[in-house]
Amino acid sequence: MSQQRDRVEMAIAEIRGPLLAMDDDAVNRLTDEVLAARRIVLFGMGRELLQLKAFGMRLVHHGFDAHIAGDVTALPVTSGDLVILSIGPGDLDMHRALAGLARKSGARLLVLTAQPQAVIPQMADAVVVIPAQTMADDRGNDALLPMGTVYEIALLIYLDLVAVSLRERTGQTLEEIRARHSNLE
Amino acid sequence: MSQQRDRVEMAIAEIRGPLLAMDDDAVNRLTDEVLAARRIVLFGMGRELLQLKAFGMRLVHHGFDAHIAGDVTALPVTSGDLVILSIGPGDLDMHRALAGLARKSGARLLVLTAQPQAVIPQMADAVVVIPAQTMADDRGNDALLPMGTVYEIALLIYLDLVAVSLRERTGQTLEEIRARHSNLE
Amino acid sequence: MSQQRDRVEMAIAEIRGPLLAMDDDAVNRLTDEVLAARRIVLFGMGRELLQLKAFGMRLVHHGFDAHIAGDVTALPVTSGDLVILSIGPGDLDMHRALAGLARKSGARLLVLTAQPQAVIPQMADAVVVIPAQTMADDRGNDALLPMGTVYEIALLIYLDLVAVSLRERTGQTLEEIRARHSNLE
Amino acid sequence: MSQQRDRVEMAIAEIRGPLLAMDDDAVNRLTDEVLAARRIVLFGMGRELLQLKAFGMRLVHHGFDAHIAGDVTALPVTSGDLVILSIGPGDLDMHRALAGLARKSGARLLVLTAQPQAVIPQMADAVVVIPAQTMADDRGNDALLPMGTVYEIALLIYLDLVAVSLRERTGQTLEEIRARHSNLE
């Protein structure tokens, strides 16, 4: 086997582990929250934000009123709305400020994290744990993928499974989803 | 008078000129297009894009279904929708590709420019001319503000006058506008 | 005079006032800070962020190592670096968190604001006041431009005057500046 | 096995397949291009762009001069530079315009795609094929992950393996990489 294929297998194994270790309800929990929300606003930073944006695009493709916090077109949230925040390491100042604002707004707050005992998950109405390495605990091991890489990739795959679940629960065809894809590319 | 105040006056004069030289219908033209559209998508690049985003934020504050082309939450356009494109210098490859896509989509295309004889304005359903210097003609003069700076600032002020006009035409109060401002800051 | 030209004059007057009322050192203060910095990171939200980005683009055109906080390519800051934060209304939670992080980093913090007595300007190493209306005091008057519009436009013009000053102080030609403009448009 | 774990296994299998089917040189090809480049600019749209941004962040963490096309801080490219473009379906108008600009600039153009026979890969100096489903061929099968999802996730994992390779080839420690992570979060 080539070194490249060997590394693909190592990476896949590092990503598969945390996904299989997630709570059996994890996909349903976020699916239910999205279906119950009037409006959904997503917040994160760095590479986690990129994966939330990938999910935000799918939410829009499925007809949900979804926004990325900080985008110029993002609307405010209030009671009946949902804020989804990803903070792998569990606590960073900007995320804590945002979590506080989400609480004050009256919206529900769902936190995605690898560190459920940290401050921000404790502020949430609902928590989804992705038990993967992040920058909170990335030293002193021999993992192939550094820093929060595994958390970020597992986050993307998990959110795409939620998207599959949302399609089933809303009974939409693939054609309906495709029809909401941007045509200015 | 201090040098700083002197320069403020020079900058103000450079910006005021093109704004006063605009077609007397310019604010109404874009206002009418926005009011007639079902969905509005904005496209530009560089500093022009930033001013379109500032306008996109105001469109959302006024309750319009507005999107920035390329944002993950941007929806597709079709007949009944409006694409607003700013291209001060009149022609650049990425803008031309976008203008072609807008035409193909069936949406109306409104182009903001300083060069109405250029290729892209000629593709538009409606054109608004801001007769200011851009990178198409910024050499060999002694203007204080370089490159497309005057076009960009005049664009922002013009779009904010359109926003004032939209508030009047939709009969909304300032409180209604403020209520759509993001509360996650 | 047409109604449109009348409104252009009103808008220009509303913008010119605060610019002329600024401290005579304001352009030099930011110019000096930029010239003394190793790296510059800009932070703001909403329409203020858009104007900081317009300035960030000019900083890059002038050869400075400038970044927008939150961009994927933004590098960290430390002693010798400069954080520029705009907060017209003087205090918002996300901005306060960012200001705290800037302080902790050892970088200098320069705050642009209309409310110098507020919390965040008090945390700064240097403050530039743009004495314009923002969302902190936009009610009960008959200004044409609503909310923080005047602050935002004045901010853009002020920052473009700083860019002019940076070109003079670094002795660069317009051609050198233009050569750093993106060629993928 | 729970339905959720069953689906994790299905998703993992759908992603693993194309990664193992990639050319044995794929990781080295991009690694070599990055190491030989003076400056690197990344271009894509939608969810592919998000994965390129994730890679762009890692390039910056590793000390490379990397930019996202369209960002306000992006510098121009010329001979000696590298443009990396991802276009899973092989041809879209905006990407074709960008590829043409990249060619004109004198920079090398590396294209990531699932459709190497399409127009844009044929314009490239180097091509990396990720043989996964995209919106060019997503109908009439019973895959769990819809549209370009598998391409996008495989793209992220592939690019993270390139990042691992870049760390080895530049002989940097994890601490050196971490030290370039933003500290304004």
C-alpha cells in the first residue's frame, strides 16, 4: 500500500472514532431543534465557522431561514429562534460573549463542543458532544491530524448527516433541494 | 485652517461633484427597481463590494429579501428578481461572467458604473451612472483621492439616499428598521 | 434644484460637519500608529467593519502587513503590533471581548468611536473621535441619514485621508500602489 | 447498531472510496507546488470555497504567503505564484473567468476537480482528481450524501493530508504551527 493510502486510512480512522462515539441521539437532537426553530443563526470562528457555514448553506437549500452571525444580511434572534454555536475547546472569549448575547436574546442556544464540562456548553439549552481532539488537548499524542482537525472534519460529517435527516423529516426531493442552489456561479 | 480640515474640504468637494452630476432620476430608478423585485442579489468586488454590502444590510433592515452573491445563504435568482452589480471601470472578466449569468437567470440586471459605454452596462436592463474617477481613468490628474476612491464613497452615499427613499416609500418608522438590526454584537 | 440634489447637499452637510469637528491631529495619529506597527489587525462589526475592510485593502495596497480579524488568513498579534477597532456607539459585548483580547496580546489598541467616554475607548492606547450620530444617540432629531450612517460614511472618508497621508509619508508613487491591486477580478 | 452509527459508517465508506482511488502522487503534487510557490491564492465557490479556506488557514499557520481570492487583503499573482482552484463539476462560468485571469497573470494554475476532462482542468498546469460525486453527476444513484457533499468532505481531508506533508517537508514543530494561530478569538 502506498504511503498516501496508508495515511488516508489513518485519517479516516481518526475521524471515524469520534463520530461512532457520539451519543446515539446526536443527529436527532439537532434535527429536532432546527425543525422547531423559526430562524437559525450560526456562530463560530476559524475552521469551525467554515463547517458551520457549510451547514448553513444546506439549511438554506432545505428552505430554512438560516443566517451566519456577522453576515450583513443576518437578522436578529429572539424567542422561538435557535442559535447554533461550535466551540470545540469549550471556552474562548469571543464565543463566551456571543453565548451571553444569545441567552439575553431569548433564543435557544445549542452548543457543539468536544469539552462539555467547559463554561460555554454549561450556558446552553442543548449540547452535542463530538468527542474529538481540539486545541484544548492536542499535545503529547501521536495522532496524524494536528490541532482541531479531527473535530472540524467530524463536525462537517455530523452536520451533513443532520442535513440528510432534515431532508427525510421534511419530505423533500433532491430536486427541491437543488432548486435552491445559487445560480450565479 | 489646519491642513487636515483643508483636506476634508478637498475630499468633500471631490465626492460632492459626481453626486450632484448624477441624473435627477438616479435615486428613484434604483428605489423603483428594489420595490418591484421579489428578491435582490448584489454583486461586486473589492471596495465596491463593501459598499454594496452596506446597502444590502440596509435592504434587510427594511424587510427586503436581499442577498450578497457568493454568501453561503444566498438564494438563486429568476424572473421577478433583481441583480444589482457595481463595476465602476465598466468591464472586468469576473463581473462580465456574473452579468452573463444574471441575464441567463431571467432576473433584471441593474448596473452601477462610471463608464456607461463599456460592455457590462450595455448588458443591463437599467443603468445608474456615478460620473466619478475609477481605476479606468485615474492617471494624469491632481485629485486628492486616488484610484476608485471617489466612486466608492459616492456609491455609498448614493445607496444611503436610496435607503432613505425606501423608508419613505414603504412608510416604515425608524423603530421598525432598528428592530431588524442584528442583536448578536 | 431637484429633490435629489437637495438631498445630496443635506447628506454632504451631515457628513462634512463631524469630519471638520475632528481633532486636528486625527489623521496624523492613526498614520503614526500604522507607520510604527509591525502588523495591523482590524476589528469591527456591521457597516463599520465594511469601512475598516476598505481601509485594510488600502493598507495592503501600500505594502503594510494588514489583516481583518476573523479572516482565515489573519495572523496573531503581539507587542509591536496594532489593533484598530471601530465602535461608534462606544460599547457592545463582542467588541469589549475583542478589546480585552487585544490588551492581553500586548499589541497597541487604537479605538475609533463617537463615544469616547464609553468603556471600550477607555481601554485603548489611542482614541480617534468621529463626533457623529450612531445608534447610541439616533433618536429625537431630524437628520436625513438614520442610525449610524453618518458615522460610517465619515469613517470611510477619514480612513481614506489617512491612506493619502500614508502614501506621502512612505514616498510611494501611485503606480507602486496600483501594482499591489488584485489582478483576479 | 443504532441507525446513527449505521449512517456514520455509510458516510465514512462514501468518503473513503474516492480518497483511496486518488492517484498515488496526489498529496505530493500539491505539496510540491506549494513549496515551489512564492505566493498562493485560492479560489472556489460555495462549499468548495469553505474547504479551500480551511486549507488557506493551515497554509498561513505553516508560514506560507497565502490568500483567498476576493478577500480585501489578497495580493495580486504573477510568475512564480500559484493559483489553486477547486471546481468539482469541472466547469462553471465564474470559475472559467478566474482560470483565464490566472493564466493571463503568469502564475501557475492547479485545479482540483472530479471531472478532469472538463474545460477548466484542461486550462491548468497541474490537476488533482478527487473521483467523487458532484452536482455534475448526482442523480440516479442511492448514495446517502447528496449533491457534491462527498467531494467537499474528501477535499477537506485531502487538503489536511497535504498540510501534514507540508509540516514534515518544512521540518516545523507543532508549536511553531500553533504560534501562528490567531489570538483574537
